[in-house]
Amino acid sequence: MSLKSKFIGALIGSAIGDALGAPLEGNSMEEVNFGGDWKMISGRYTDDTEMMIGVAESLIENRGFNGADMAVKFIQNYHARRGYGPGSKEALRRIRGGESWEDASGKLFGGKGSYGNGAAMRIAPVGIFYYDNADKLREIAYKSSHVTHSHELGKEGAALQAFSIALAVQGTEKEAMLHDLKEFVKNVIYKEKLRKIEALLAEEADKKAIVFELGNGQEAFNSVPTAIYSFLRFDSFKDAVVYAISLGGDTDTIGAMTGAISGAYYGEGAIPVEWVERLEEGKKGRSYIKWLGEELYRVKFFND
Ligand code: AR6
Ligand code: MG
């Protein structure tokens, strides 16, 4: 499968998971009770995709990372109705008010910074653009997180999600992926979650156990591991994303993360057409998101 199809698959996959999960956000696992075929209800994406678009635009325009510009992209693209987390909203408000992108995020949550999943949910462009350089990927994952999320756990969650996408682009065998992720990750909370993923895969655990052990919440450490698990457990884009959303909780974001890894692994062609066709179109809709994937590919390999 072509690398280009993987680049596009990661971005479209992320948006699809977001739009599929969005109408169910905040429902418990029991409430997300679905039967038969999974339908995309409105096709509208949320803040996850709006911010992912900003990350991609900034990487393309700057041929790499530029924090001040990335902050500007987030602010320009911002629509309150997309449902931003309170931390991200506050960081962007501060930057718009004149604080530097280096300083703003550190003021949140009593000076601890956010460990919400908002940095990891938008990281797909970093995962594909730096898929062949783990050190650079970590550096840019941390820096791009820092615009809104300065807590170590928020940054490490974004780096872990980005590296999962990178391994998926590389076509790493699923059996080898957990090993590589464990080697990569630095924080003990994530190390422990990866150990749990391994144990849960071995025992084909039920959904209750997954939610209990891995989480389905708005914190990066309660969502990134769940997305990795959902990807690893199934053999198709569709099954992985439907499963991730069926766990309830932060469905749009865990859907987006699972969709990004799965899209990078299986490629654009593996994403159900009926979902892609339902994804919103318009100025920054599905055609634009696909174009961003093509541009990231062009900038990376042809540098023009
Ligand atoms: N201390 C306590 N709670 C925290 C901390 C902290 N240091 N950091 C985060 N939280 P936020 P996001 C909790 O607000 O990550 C949207 O629906 C706190 O409850 O930075 O950008 C997206 O689609 C906080 O409100 O937002 C995502 O699903 C929450 O984590 C979701 O929101 C999220 O952190 C996350 O967006
Ligand atoms: Mg959202």
C-alpha cells in the first residue's frame, strides 16, 4: 500500500472517527447500545478535527513546526460550537489576548497545565510527517502539545499517539507494535497502561474491563491507550473504530484517535465509502482534509 494513501488515511480516518463518535459523546457504555450496521448520523466533525486541520496547515506552510503560527491557525479555525475542552479554550483565549504560545498553557489548572486528551486528539499530522524519525516525532509532538497542553501527561499522551500512527505508517506488524511503543514511552503511567493492553489482548477482555482498566475519559492517559487497544484488537478500520466508540465516554476523541492509527495502517481505501461520503464537505471539509494529507506527503518527500 502506498505511503500517500496512509498519509491521507490517517487524516481522513481521524475526522471520520470524530464525526462518527460525536453524537454519542458523554454517553456511558450501556447507553451507546447499537445494533446492526453503524451509521454516521450527521457527519459533522468537532474540535478534534478542527485542531487537527490547524496542525496540518501549520506544518505544511512552515515546512515543519512553528509554535506561534500553529497557535494562530488554532485561533483562526476556532468555532465554539465544535465543542472545545475548557483548557484548550482558555489557552487560546490567553494567546489571542497577547500571551506567548510558550507561556499561556502553563497557567492552566493552577499552574500544572492540562493533561486532557486535546493534544493527542489532533496529533495525526505529526505522526505521519515525522513517521520515520522517533526523536523528532517526540520533540514536535511535545512542542505542538504545548500550545494548549503543558502537563507532562498531556504531552506524553500526544507523543504516544503520534508514535502509534508512525508505526502504522511504517506497516509494523501488530505483534511488534506494543514492544516498540513500550520502548518509546517514558512515563510510568503509560508504561503500565501498555502492559495492561497486552494482558487484555491476551484474554479477549469484555468492554467493561477495557473501560475499567484503560479508561474512556477526557484525560490523555484514559483515552490514548484505549484507542491503541481498539486498533490492535481488530483487523479492519471499521471494526476498530466501531468498537472504540461503543465503549462510550469521550467517543468522538477515542474514535478520532482509533481512526487515525487505523487509517494510517490500512490506508485511505480501507475506510468505508459510505462514511467518507457522509463526512461534512465545505471549505474545510473532507476534500480539504484529503488535500492536507496529500500536501504533507508532497512537502515531506518532494520539499517543494
Ligand atoms: N488537573 C485536573 N484536571 C485536568 C487537568 C489537570 N491538570 N488537565 C486536564 N484535566 P482540557 P481538551 C481534565 O480542558 O484536552 C472536547 O470534547 C479537566 O476535567 O484541556 O482540549 C474534546 O473533543 C478538563 O476539563 O480540554 C475532547 O474530547 C479535561 O481534563 C475533550 O474536550 C479536558 O482537558 C478534551 O479537550
Ligand atoms: Mg471533540
